[in-house]
Amino acid sequence: MLDDNLINIFDENNIIKWHLKFKLSITQICEIFNCDPLDVREYFKLRNVIPRIFVVQGTFLDEKIVNSWKILSDYYYIDKYNHRIYLCQCTKCGRIQEVRMDNIKSNRNIGCSFCYKDFTYVEELLSNTEKKVLKSIFNKMKKRIERSLRISKYNNETEEHFQQRIKRAQTRYACNIQWWYLGYIYLLQDKRSVYSQELLIKENTRNKDQIISIDRIDSSKGYVFGNIQLITKQQNDMKGILSDDDFKEELRKTRKINL
């Protein structure tokens, strides 16, 4: 007997539409909801729908997870504005939504509206000086990444080793953020360094005299969502040359610590 709660979940998520429009198989539906295939078939029978078997291959994507979206099906449909619409699941909250692929690739849509609703209001909460400084350090970061990814082959270096260096660099300097994400982190940190109570952006100060700096939490990863924090230039320089313990000790000496 099909459980009423499961029927409600299937109805709310409109799995019949997913099945017919995105060619989501019964097996894939079972993986999403962690349920038995017999339950799915019984639900289809209850709604007078005959499950289809899809044998035609879709347009397969290289990446199944982009930003905070997990792409559930390789099939898509074209909406009335000629946009490709994919069925995606938010990796943070698990909600499933139909998302335009051009928005995902351009980072205009990095996750579901429930998880990233604050991003819409970032510009409204920042002053003109703060926006100008954040855009400036973001553009400098992008130029620095471009320089770091210009890799030349050493003399007598094997092709295999050369490709490994390129792959390591692409991982270390990956970037999928926009300047407004820096604004979001800036507001999240109450406009202060994550290591101290120093204000990161000063009004009526030239860009080159600002002390704000972008820091990666894990230096082996790139400038990606969840791996960014904002600190002062001095703290970033110290972090780059000192061990973790020495860095904390140096902050304690200057009485600028928030660990």
C-alpha cells in the first residue's frame, strides 16, 4: 500500500512532469527520494499515467554539479524564450527546481532562492565606496588568476608532468564567484576582518590605500563558493609566510585576534 506522505511528496514535486518532460527514469526518482521502484509505479498507476522507458540518449554534460546545483537529468526542454531548462537539485537544501542553463554557466543562478535569497539585496546594503572597492579587488584577483594560469613547459619536461602541473593550477586557481559574493561575505563578517575587529573598507579613502584582501580558507582549492574570507592585506601576507600557530601568536601579540 502506497504511503499517503509519499503521495503528497510526489504530488508536491510533480514527479510525473519530471518523468515526461525531463525523461527522469523511475530509477533516478527512487535515488532522489530514497524510495522503492514499486511505490513509484503504484503512484503512476494511481494517477493513470503509464511510465515510459527512454532509450534515446540526451545531451550529456561534462559536469553534474555546477556551483550549488546538481543536474539530475541530461535531458532538457526549450521554453518559449528559447532557453534550455534543466532539472536541478540544490546541494545545500535538497530542493529541486527547473533552472536555465545559461544562468548556471554565467553564475547568475548559483543556487536555489531559499539558500541564496540574501544575494539579491547585496547591492542595496553596500555604499558606493564599498561597491567600488569590492569590484576593484575582484578585478585584481581575476587578473592574478589569469597570470597564474599562463603555464609554460620546462626544458626536458615530459608531457605527462606538464599536464599534471596544468591540472593542479586549474584546481588551485579555479574561480566561480562574482564580485557580489565578496559583498555577501563582507556583510556576513559585519564589514570586519574574520581575524580581528578591524574595519576592512574605509570611506573617503582611495582604492590603493584600502586594507581589504581576499583570502582562501583552503589554499589548495580555488576562489570558489564556501572557500572565501576577507581579511586585511597585512594578515594575508603573514598567513602566507607563517605557520598556523605562528600566525595566531603574531595576532595575539598585536592584540588583533578573533579566532
